[in-house]
Amino acid sequence: MKVLLLKDVYKLGRAGDVKKVANGYGRNYLIPQGFAIPATPNSIKMAESIGKKASERRAVLNNELKGVAEILQGLEIRFPVKAGETGKLYGSVSAQMIIDKLKEMKDIEIVRHQLVMEPIRNLGEYDIPVNLTLDLVPEIKVIVHREGEVRKAVVAEPVLETVIETAKAEEETAEA
């Protein structure tokens, strides 16, 4: 089934595009939700004007959300959790938990579907993309660590080598 997109659809296309989709996807989702109309010769003639209007709307929306994207880009969120010896969590860090933390920290409200992620089930650092628009996709850093454990500082290798050399020199001096 060919459809003409009236709105931008994530992972499918931009408004004004003519796309071939599965019959069920078009009939049961895209058309009833108002995202698309069946691609007929008359509707294809309208595609260019729909694309122009959508580009204008997209530009306005991008300008409005640019400030939010700058705040979110590089934002670091920490979650202290209980975890087993292997680093597997007792539970998980869900998209809703991240949204609640964003609301608490920066007073920014986003929808769960804007976070592209599976629930986090292991300790570590994760870069989570946030789909504000098709063009604006900032990434936030989510750090999941054990409760009561302070994240260890990363020691640069040259500093570590200097420490090892100093320790060896002290050892040789003590033996002499």
C-alpha cells in the first residue's frame, strides 16, 4: 500500500513523502491517526505543498526546542541502585525513572516514547538518545552505580605509570 505522509513519522519518513508500507500498518495505524492518506494521483499532486508546510512547521519547532536540546545534551543522570556481584541490577532503570529524574532536576517534561532505550539491567554508563524532533536528537548520559558506592575516578595511564615508577624507585632505595 502506498501512502502520502501528512506528518513526520519516526523511522518512516517526513511529511510530503510517498512511502510503500504494509497494508495493516497503513490501514490500522497511519491513516486513522492522521499521519497519512492513501496515495492517489490527486493526493500525490498535493505532496509538494504538504512537504513545504511541514518544513516550515519543523523549522519553527526546531527553534523552539533548540534550548531544551542544549540543556539535555551532555546531561549526566546518576542512579544509585542495588546490584549483585556480577553487576546485574535487582530490578531495572526504566524510561519512566529517567523522565521523572529529568523533571526533578531540570523541570523538563518529555514523553516516554521520546527515549530510545530498553530498560537498563546492568551497572555502567549509557548514552540515551532523546528524540525531540527528527532533526534534534540530544544524548543524555545515564550512570548506574551501586548504592553507597562512590564512582571511582579514572586515572590517566601516564599518571599511573609515574606512580608505578615512583613506587619502584622507593622500593629500590629501601632495599639498598
